[in-house]
Amino acid sequence: MNNVSVSVKDLTLNFGSAAVLKGLNLDVGEGEFIVLLGPSGCGKSTLLNCIAGLLEISAGQIWIKDQNVTWAEPSDRGIGMVFQSYALYPQMTVRGNLSFGLKIAGLPTGEIETRVARAAGILQIEPLLDRKPGALSGGQRQRVAIGRALVRDVDVFLFDEPLSNLDAKLRSELRVELKRLHNRLKNTMIYVTHDQIEALTLADRIAVMRGGIIQQLDEPHTIYNRPANLFVAGFIGSPAMNFIKGETTNGGKTFKFGASSLDMTGYEGGAVLNRPKAIIGLRPEHLTIEDQATPGLSFPAVVEIDEPMGADSLVWLEAEGKPISVRVPFEHRPKAGTQVHLKVDIAKASLFDETTELRI
């Protein structure tokens, strides 16, 4: 990792008797884009607010740029924050919104004008500087909200679900803009979202959270392909990963479920131990629909329905009484009722212990 820009050490936050964050540790490298991802109530926004100084923690420490800021005021932490709500002053122009905080801080007029012009140029909102928020679209307002953080000229930016109020098209466009912004500025960015597409496309690393605990912290490719546990595997991926309950036998060389069995010798370089309760996870794009069986690498299924998704289609099948989804090219989708075989790419499968839910 690069030099650490933000460090969270053994952070605990209690609301009354309820522990919201539980001994959490996180190091964010200088210039890194970290995404805090998880369902509602997992503690991701709470963690961000602790870093920002908006919540008083129960135990632990927060360091920013080699400074212990655990008890520092938000204004003294060297951060810029963008919230879910735009929080713009409706009576002020865009220029006024961008410059207001700097005026309160007592910066010289020339410095304020320079910073506003720089932020407006980066975000391409120069033509909007004399408009008021009521005359802007949602995407333009969010750009102004980001600009208000940019003018602070800080090293660390915090984003709390900044795109969640926008429609799908605008979210997609602003994701690209945020990626460009990070590539250009090289600032440290910590971004909260429940949208896995945002996480996978924006992050250098993703911290998947559940119940106030980081379940897995890794690069998007690793999170997607080698999830650490059943929760991460089920939360990441759209369409979702298929799960089949069974057992590993024959010294761990075989995964059995119902009347079907799969050869596991190609799984992560070798066989696993016998597990009387195991779950295999198969992503829809790692399954292939075939007419003929491939012994040890396929199992029978019946086509039920398909969901056209543009360039491809999500086909739903029934296998051993379980629903299974497979992503196929649109023109190759089979007809409902067809008896087929699903070939598995074992090297890309995920295997979990049903009891601990940990990856095997």
C-alpha cells in the first residue's frame, strides 16, 4: 500500500447498549479510492461520519495524514464531504454556494476566485455559476455539491451515497465523472454506497460491511471472484450468484447434491476436505448450457423462463429442485421446457462451509 492517508484503529461506536461499529480497523492508502459497501444498517455511513467527526466514537482512534484527529472538530480534519442531499443554499447562486465556506474561513478574495474557477473547470459547471440551485438539474446540483468540497483544497474527500437521488442514466454518467475526477486529482476518496455496480466500477478496494464489521476488504476483481464468505458472495453480483447445498466426498474431490456430482479437482488448484455440509456458489456467467452431458463437470436442468437483458439474456432453469440462473447471448437462449445440461467452470466456482459460511 502507498503511505497511509486515513487510519481507523479499533473503532467502536455504541448507541446506548447497541454496538453499531465493533473494533473496526481500516487503512486507506494515499490517493486510494475506497468504497464502503453494504446493505442499509450495516454501519457504512456511520463509519464515514466517525471519520468526518460528525459522530463521537466510543473507543479507538482515527488518524488522517499522520495526525490523531479522534477528538478534532470536523473543520480541523482536512476533509471535504459530499452528502446524499445536495444541501445547497437556494437563495445563493452556484458561485455563492461554492465560495460561501471559503468566505466564512476568511480566505482572500483572489484565492476564493481562483479556487472556485478551478473547481468549476474540473466539474465543467462554468456556465452555471450565476444560476441558482432551483434552475439546475439533479446532476448539475450534485456537481455543485462536489464542487463545494473541491474548493476546500483538502487531501481527503468523503462521499455519502452522493448519487442515490439521481435516476439510473445520471448515476451512470456521474460514476464516470467521479472516476475521471479521481484519476485527475489523485486525492484520497472514501465513498459510501449500497449499489454494488458503483462499488465495482469506482473502487480501488471495496470494504464489504455487515453488522458493523468489515467482512472483506480487497480489490473489486477479488471480491467478485473469490468472496470470503457466503454473505459477500450473495451480496456482490447482479444477477446474483447461484447457491447449491450439498457435500464434498471422496477425500474432497467430489461435490454431491441430489443425484448429481461435480469433480472438484480443478477448484483453486486442488481438492478440499470432506464436508458433510457445503455450499457451492456458481455465477451465472460461469455456467454453460449444453445439449450433452460432460461427466463430472455438468448436471441436468430444465429451462423455465428467460429474461432478455439487451445484448444477453438471463435464463432460469430448474436443477435438482433448485432455481438456477445462467447468462447467455440473447440469440442463443433455449426454449422453455427444454432438457439441457449445465456445464460448470469449476476453477471459477466458490465453495463454502454451510455451518461457518466461510470460503473453503
